[in-house]
Amino acid sequence: MASSATPTIEPKKAAATKDSKLGAPKLDQPQLQAGGGTPSGCTITANAVDYLSPLVSRYAKFIHEELCKTHGLGTKDGVTKWLIQEQTASDKDKDADLLKDGSFSHFAHYLTCGAANVMKAVGPVDCSYPISNYFISSSHNTYLTGNQLSSESSVDPYRNVLLRGCRCVEIDVWDGEQPSSSSSEDEAARIGARKIKKEKPEMGIRKRLELRFGRKGSPPHEENQKAPSSSKAEGSAEKIQPWKSSSSFRAEPRVLHGYTLTKDTPFRAVCATIRDYAFIASNLPVIISLEVHTSPGQQEIMADIMTEYWKGMLVDLPIDPSQKSENITLPSLKELEKKILVKVKYTPPQPAEAEAQPSTLQAPATLTKSASAESMTSSSTSSGEVPEVEKKPAAPKAKIAEALGRLGIYTRSYHFKSLDQPEAKIPTHVFSLSEKSLMEVHETQPAALFKHNKNFFMRAYPKGLRLNSSNLDPSIFWRTGVQIVALNWQKWDAGMMLNEAMFAGTNGWVLKPEGYRSTSRETTQKTAVPHHNLDLSIEFFAGQDIPLSPEDDPKGFKPYVKIELHVEKNEERDGQPIPGGGKSKGGDFKKKTKTQRTTHPDFGREIVKFEGIKGVTEELTFVRFKVMDDERLRDDLTAWACFRLDRLQPGIRMIHLYDADGVITKGVLFVRIKKTISAAK
């Protein structure tokens, strides 16, 4: 355990933006930012308290005196009795060694060293189950630095989320643009772009989007489109150069949010960043969710780049090569340590007579945007000849090139039509559905959806209208068994707080509750996990070092604590329309303390109670604490903490706080928690 003399780690703050919740802070240590579970593994920062303020120390002495009277805390037997009865200590012998004779000095050490942390430590994950038996910390549109419409694409978010515990990242890939042959051409393009801007100051958003589509988001077969060269990636990615031979350049795929104003970043640079940071925070596998919008030739370049940069990391063959493609069984999590899995649509091998001409991988050549799928797969003809493809019906062209499709071994993406389609029985398939579509499936086929998700992968992602990068409520989708609930890590909101609670202190993969696993015989969400009644009482003593944003005045700070419970609704269990449709809002049960003063508030032992809460599933119910600044118009969030109910420990506890940007702080709430779980009647 760290001592109370542990130095404080001060992360750098991000510059203020119009939307204070949008855009991840640029930290020297991204692992100190919540969302994917890693801050809770930083014992020195997350669990220890540097000191006890005079106010907290005074309450600690009152409590110590009470415990000496009620439990005989001043004796070894009294210490053991208290640890068992009130603290329900998971390692009472270790805690007893810290408390020793139960004197106040040892009691104070117990409070500050991390042993009194309200969050129960998580043990090593059981890696023996097939990989579809886990919830996975996942990111949506990972490349974006801000909103979904006009922010920049960058390699920085990949570094950020991987160091924060994310294990599934998304890459949207589009055709690259022909690199300029000289710097003068680059400058001319930039000057031209400025002229257009000056000449059309009255241009509306629709027209600007159309122009932008021509540059960034138009499909590869559209002609007469010209655009400046791709922007450089930031940081180390500036050294990542596109392919070049002694005589020519090759256009390479780029990453951006298509049909928007977002700026691009090179696909090659993204792959290099993933290679460098994939297995620093965790040895457990990383899933690359590819959204492919490129032409066949560019897809082969994608496969070439991934094979080059992820050499030795890619899962390149089934663990049991004797199995047929359609019957490959999913391996255990243990078997895939330090491996990268590619989620991409599968393309069956094409017959020999339908194969295309030698690919760019075999004979690198200059590739332009006008090179369409037809021009790559048919021989050249003069204007007077009838092309061969017009003389006889051509075989349907694969949307995904075989070279790219074969990288998807255990995570093959298929277009979702229904849970009864033939592909739904292929062990390696993955269905990706938007939050709205998945809610519709849940309402029409709840039992079939639950059965599917016990055995096969499913991915949920935010609907496209969330332009400000807001998030869905992941707990609703976890409770249907969805393994990959992709969130916008660019936005700091309730969805990301719940994600932190699910994966806190883990390596980004969490074993599902027993009834949700492929080994279980449970057939419905309603019966998969026991439902209980909950009585929860939180007694607030005091707060210490409550974090504020730099522009806030501590003298005018008026904090109160809002407590929210995120509990499974009756509609979820019965497959009925869910109120709110899965939108991420406040919890289902809410209460708050009285407003106090200063960053060291005295709550005066105020007790907040939740009594007789029904339908509670401990592993999939969440408790959220939000420290709010009581203001005249709108109360601002200044600090928070969020926990899975089964990891919220009763007793005399310290709640460690994150600031409004999700960065772990030295702020704490000193509380007493009583939690009673009883059988549902």
C-alpha cells in the first residue's frame, strides 16, 4: 500500500473550449483519465489520500470513538469484529494488520492508505472462456478529436483511448488522394482554397458541405474531383510517410468521418500508433473495427499496411486450421493475448477465372481517385471495342477485397437482416447495429436477441444524429448481452462514467455474469441474473479537495452531491419499449444532499436513503455520485464517481473523485455506506 506521503501527480489541463465536455484533455499521462478503467489501477493516485483535512480528521475522531464503544475497536478482537460486520472486508487479515491495535493513528492510516476505498478491488479476469463471453471496453469513431461533423481526425485519440484501457477501436477508411509532386503544387492548392473561401463568403452550410464532400467524403468512383493533399497526422505520425518507389508515389487510404467536414489523417499513421500503444495498458487482445469505404485496390493497400505494421500481432490463421471457415470456433481470451483482431466483412475466395489482374501489392503503381472497381478488374480497351464485361454477365463484385477480408478470422462482420439469417449461426460472425435498430430488435425478439448474444458477438453504436458526440446508455445494451458497446470517448458524459464503472481496474475485458455466458442454460434476460431488492444508505460526513475548473472561484463554490441509481427497468426484462429508447440520461432513482460551501464541505452527517428498490441486478446496476455547483441558472458538474453495485463496498469509506474532464484527482468524499441486498418477493 502507498503511504500518506505519496506525492500528488498533477495532470495538465486542456484549454477551455465552447463545450466543456467535448474533447479529451491532452494529458502527459492519459491513463489518469477515466472511461476505460485504467485510473483505478493507478494505486498511488486513485486509492491513497495525501492527508486528512482538519474537518475530515475531526469526523474521523468522532467515528473512531463511536467504534471503540460499539465494536471495541481498541482491541484486536474488536478490529476483526468491525471489519467483518460493518466493512465486510474481502481481506480482513490484511486490513487487520493495518489497523493493528485499533488506535486512532492506525485508524487514520487505514483511511488514507487506500484500504478504505469505497470501490472493491477486482481480481484477475478469468481468461478461459471463448471471447464472446466478455464485455469489451469499446470506442466509436475513435479517430475524431471532437464532434462528429467538423472536428479533426488524428492519431492522438488512438493513443489516448488505448492507454485508458480501450480494447476495441474504430477506423473509418476512405480512398486516398494522389500526393502532390512538389511543394509548389501544395502551396498552389492552399492558395486556391483561400481564394474560393474569399470569393464565396456568403456560401451556405449545404454548399460548403457539398464542396467538402468532393474533397473528403465522395465515393471513389466520382470523377472530376480535385482536392489538396491529406493533412499530416500530429505528433509522431509526422514521420509516417506514404509508400514511395524510386520513381513514383502511391495514393494511400485515409481516415475520416465521410460526408462531413471532418479533416483526415493517414491510415498508415493510425496503424503505426496502434502498433505502438496496443499492449501498454493491457496484454488482452485489441479489436480493430474497420468501416471500409475504399475501392478494391485501396483495400489491398490497407491489407498491405496492416500486415506490415502489425506483423507478429495479427491473428493470421485459425488456432485450429483443420476447421472449415464456417465452423471455426471462437478461441479463449487467454489464447489471444497480445493479438490484434480485425473486424471486417468476410469475402469468400473468388474462383480463379474471376480473379482480377495483379494487385497493387504485387506491382505498386500510381493510384488515382478515378480508378474505379471496373477499371481495376477489366482489361484495357480502345474506345471502339466492346469491353469484355459487357459481352457477358459479370460475377458480382465483392465489396471487400479478398486480401482485406481474410484478415478477419474470429471477428467477421456481416450485414444484419434478422437473427434468423444463415450468417447468424456462423461462430465468427459479428453484427453491428445502431442503438435505435438494436432497441427495435429487443422489442420484437427479446429472447432471440438474448440467446444470440450468449454465443455470438454483437456491437452497438450511437446513432448518427448524435452530432455533438453524445452517448447512449451502455448499461441497457450490456443487459441484453451486447459485448461491444461503442461509445464516443470524445464526449465526457454519463455513458462514459458508466463505462468507467464497468471496466474500473480491469484490462478492458470483463467476464459476463454467469447467466449471460455460452455455458449457461438460461434463455431470457429476465431469468439470466437474480433480481433483488436494494436498501442503500449513504451518510455524508465531509468532502476534501473537491476539484474545480480553473475559471471557477472557490469562494463562490456551493457544492451538493447528487446520487443516481441506474437499475434495469421492467420494460427491459419484458422486451417492451424502453422509456427514453436507450438514451443516456440521469439514473432511474435520484436524490441529493443539501447545498454546502467551499471545496472542503461539511455535510453534517446528512443521510441519503434509497429504500425498497426492486429489480436490482448487482453486476449490472450502477451507482453514480455527482458533485454539482449550485448556481442560479444551471448547476455545473465539478466532480464525480461511478461504481457497479457489486463493487460498492459498505462501511466507513473514501469516495475518490474525478474532475469534470474525467481526470483522477485528490478529491474525496468521506462517507458511511450501508447496503442491504435481499431476495425479491
